[in-house]
Amino acid sequence: MDAYRKLLAQTDPEIYDALVGEEKRQAAGIELIPSENYCWPEVLVTLGSVFTNKYSEGYPGRRYYGGQEYTDVIETLARDRAKELFGAEHANVQPLSGAAMNAAVYLVMLEPGDTVLGMDLSHGGHLTHGAPVSHMGKLYNWIRYKSDPANKGAIDFEALRKTALESKPKMIVCGFSSYPRDLDYAQFKAIADEVGALTMADISHIGGLVAGGALNNPVAAGFDFVTTTTHKSLRGPRGGLILCKEQFAKQIDKSVFPGLQGGPHMNAVAGIAITMGKALQPEWKDYCRGILANAQTLAKALVAGGADLVTGGTDNHMMVVDCVTSWGFNGKIAEEALDRVNITCNKQVIPDDPNPPLRPSGIRLGTPAATTRGFGADEMNKLGAWMVEAMTSHEDEAVLAKVKGEVEELCSQFPVPGVE
Ligand code: DSN
């Protein structure tokens, strides 16, 4: 690989310099975006491998191109390991990423105009769960349900049941990209069964934690479809995974290819196989416990500094801080202050946010990447204190410079996987 890096430096120095710059940025800063992580170094090998050269339309044993003896091996391993990991009957590992993965389920199981229940975007649902700006939001009749932030983010299942009885949805979707609690999948399933609806859980953020037994598993609750991206808590390549009951296997496979996509990215499929294998190891459970423990420690440290956490805390890997209520400035100001001290997070709307998405009330934080890097309670306590200091002194250059130096010093002791 070194020889190829040298070649890149000679042939395209602009790209090489950007690559080195990104490596340095990742090494010198703390990553708190809850959907990001450090991919396994072994996966980086497959992503940059000759598997990227191969067209493999179709599925193992039934392809439309020759030369598939090795791609069949990796895709079969990826599917088998994914099924074992989550206890699923069928797995499709070809979705190119999260939005395509969810679209592949909707497009084959629903007709345009069908009614679907999904979590409201500002309460933590994803764009593909019916947000009006997404194509999926326009194609189906979404009814958006909410959580109760004042009651630890609880879903009001009585209200949801009433909505379902009235609207007779074809599908009930649950899952989230900004919700700091676990979900009671059995309650969703019971309501869906009562009204004859299909069930889908998008566990993209928490796929790794579900696999590690740290959070509830919707497959075990009998969900028809469970989707997850593979690059967040799972530490894999960018990609998507659809798990479903055997009765839907043919429809899902046809929906992904040829319905929605062309050739799968076999370099990513090889990475997914590695990722599933890693998560089947006993150490994976320890890693998941570490992510949750770090989230608890960081949450406490932030609260000690005056942070108001949406829903009052966290049960998973993430937390949403209401910066306006906490300190009187918005999430954009907080994100920029943290960027300046090499702590990366994202500004985030809070439930029913009165502020717009580019200047929302909150920020969203998560602990998978820091845990991968080896951070424990000591580092999380320091981090929480630095964050409060940087945000509340966001106009004080001297404070920002001091905190940035402390962050860089800590980071120098924790190498980033995959960066030499
Ligand atoms: N962009 C991902 C996230 O940050 O949650 C979801 O699409």
C-alpha cells in the first residue's frame, strides 16, 4: 500500500494532500458525530482492493456476468454471518447505503399512496421515514408519530394504536437517527398485528449495539423487515443490510436488484463480511458495553456543566443537548465552537424545534468512534468539561486555544485505527 500511496502523491498531489489532511484531522480531533466511526483496518484493505473492479449483478450462484468464484464466496459469507449475528431468516447485503436500503423495502412492499406510520423527523426519525422533503415522503401517505421528551422520550403506544386503528397503515416503521432511548419493538409489533400492518425497524444507528446484545433486537420481536447501515456502530464499510423473513426474501432481493440498483459494490460487500465476522466475536459485546458506559459518563459530565439533555438522558450511544435551554445559544454556534477545538459533532433539531435546521436548538453527540479509539471514563469526563468550557466561552479566543491544545494532547495518545 505504501508504494501506491507514493504513486498517488506523485500522480495526483491535490488528492493525496487532501487524503493526508483528512488523516491528520481525524487523528488530531475527537469524533462525536453518532453516525460516524473508525472502520476496521481490515475493511479498509478490502475497500481499496480489486473487488472494486468487479461487476456482480445478481446473487451468489445466479449472476449475469462470469468470473464470480470469489465474489460468490464473500457475498455468501456476508449474508450467512449477518443472519447468524441478528438471528434473521434472510439477509441482503447489496444496498449501497441507508436511503437506498429503506427505499428497496418500501418500493416492493407498498403502493404509491399507501399509508405508513413513521417517527417525526424532529423527534428523531430519519428523512427516509416519511419526511416531506424526501421522495419517499412524497410517494406514500405518511402519518408521523412523536415521542414524549418530558417522559424520557417515551412513545405513546395508546395514541399510536388509536392512530393505527383509524388510519389502517400498510406498514409501521420505527427506528431513528436522533433519539437517545431504546425502543419497545414488541409494542409496535402488537399494534401492527392488530391492524394487519407490516413492520419495519431501521436500526442504522444502533446496528452494532443490537448485534452485541446491548439493545433490543427487532428481529427477535418478529419484525418483518430490519434495516441497518453497516458503517455506524457496526464499524464496517459504507453500505446497507436488509434482514427479513424468508417469506419476503425473493421480493426484497428483486427489489434491490434489478428493481433499484445495478451492480453491487463488491469491495464493500467484502467489508461487510469482515464486519459481521468481527461482531460475532465475544469481544464485540465488551465494545458495545463500553459505548453505552461512555455515553452515560459523557452525559453526566455535560449535565454537571449545565447541559439540558433532550429526554433527560440516554439509554443508547447518543445524546441530544438543547443548547438554547442550557446556555442561550443555538446548535450552530455550539457546533462551530467545538469544531474550533477539534471536537466534531453536528447541530441538531430538537423535538418540535422552533428554530430552523441550519440554526437548530441542539447538537447531537455519540460515543462509538471515541470508544473505538480506546477512550474510557477518564477521557469522557475530560471531554465533557472541555466541551462545556469551549461552548460557553465560544467568543474567547484564549480559552478556545487552550482547550484545543488539551484535545490535541489527549488525541496524540490514542491513534486512529487505519491511520499510520
Ligand atoms: N446521516 C446519518 C446520520 O447522521 O444519522 C443518517 O442518514
